[in-house]
Amino acid sequence: MRILVTNDDGIESEGLLALVRALTDLGEVVVVAPDRDYSGSSAGFGPLLEFRPVVRQVDLDVDGAAAWSVTGPPALCVILARLGAFGELPDLVVSGINPGANVGRAVAHSGTIGAVVTGRLGGISGIAVSQAVDEGAVVGQAVEAAHPGQRWQTAAVLAGRLADALLADLPPRPVALNLNVPNLEPEELQGWRRTTIAAKPIRAMQQAGLEPIEGDPGAFHGVLSWGDVVDLPVDTDGGAVEAGYVSVTWLANVAPEDPTGVDGAEAALDRLLPRV
């Protein structure tokens, strides 16, 4: 079996290395990750027709893992691998370990998750692995000072077990799993829960403003302020992680819906074009 490992924090991320080490015994591991931080890139991959990403071989000093860096986001890494740039196609995509939970609205913006969604669109199942942080609890990201306190091995072992199980019995249709792990030692975990996506993040952006850049008239830095951590229902991804549970969320495909309150918009189309 062949496992593609990527992330959105960059090829040098500690979480990526912990994940790679947990997977090397399961099959052939190839690491294809961004050359820098692409947090928040979702499933974006850039203007493919206008640039040629630079790919470099990297020595991660992990036996059994070939590694490459790409000057582009994680979704692009997956696309290159899925189209054969690095040899045989992967059987599974594993993305992470992201420092900071990817729960609630962050699911739509996370590059960690975007890599797995991109793989699933190409027919490959995947696991997005994120771990909560004790400090700077901004959804999807951790302040640099929080990294030394990460219990990477807890999330790495769980991801390895899940990857092993999926590889042993791949689903007939590709799946995308969003795995969020509290930053705890294994014996401190309360268990695991299958969860829904919370309507709110654990800690949301509260206000945005503009801060003038000295010496550059008319230019500003966008400045964000964050609200307090909020309590969420334990059956949601964010609430489960807050309560010490491992959150397991199987993500749905993007699909159309039958919304209400859109009659006016559709009537406007009717006035322009025939409905067929």
C-alpha cells in the first residue's frame, strides 16, 4: 500500500514528522508537502495554467519515506501525486498533524482538510489530522510558543491506527475523515465520539480593523481580534475536543440542496431565460 502524507504547515513541521514516523510501518510512504506555511488555503491550488511549481527532493531523515517540497498549497501537492508526478498513485492521503483543532467553520477553510477533500475528489480516501493546543487556541492554528507543548504522539498513534484499518479494508467509495485530537496524553483521553460540525468555532474572530502603515500613505494592515473560548455541545467536533474526546467527523461531498427563500432570485432568472 502507498500512503501520501502532506500538510498545510510546511515540510519542516514537527507535526508532519510525527505523522510520517507513525505511518512508515504500514506501507510505502511518500511525503509531498508545501515548502512553507499554507494554513487556511482550503482546497485551493492556484492558477495552474500560469505557473510551474518548483518541486524539490527533501531529506526528512525518516527511514522508508521519500519526501518532496512543493511551492504551492497542500491541494496542489495532492493533485501532483494523484496525476503520477511521484510514481504510483497513493491508496490513502493522510494530512497533518495540524497544531490547532480544525473544527466548526474552520472545516471550510483548512488546508489540512482541503488536501483530503482534494484526494477524495480524485477517488482516494483520506484522513485529516489536527490536534488542539493549550495556548493561543485559535481554531486551525497555534501560536509558535504552543508547539513545544504538543503531545504529537497521541494524535500520531490514533492516525496510524485509523490509516491501518482503512488500508486493510478500503471503502468502496472514497471517504474523507476529519480527526481532531485533544492535546492530552493517551491515558487522559475520555474516549472518542462521532461528531457533527459545530455551527461556531471554539474561538471566533470577533472584529477586524485597519491599522495605517507608517510611511506608506493609503496602506493598512488588516488587524483581527479574537473572542473568548466558548462552550460547545459535546456532540459537535469542537465541543468533543473541549471535553477531552477524540472527534471523528466523516465529511460529506459537496452537494446541491433545495433551499427556501430563493423564489425571487429564480424569478429573476425566469425573466431572462426559459426554465427547462
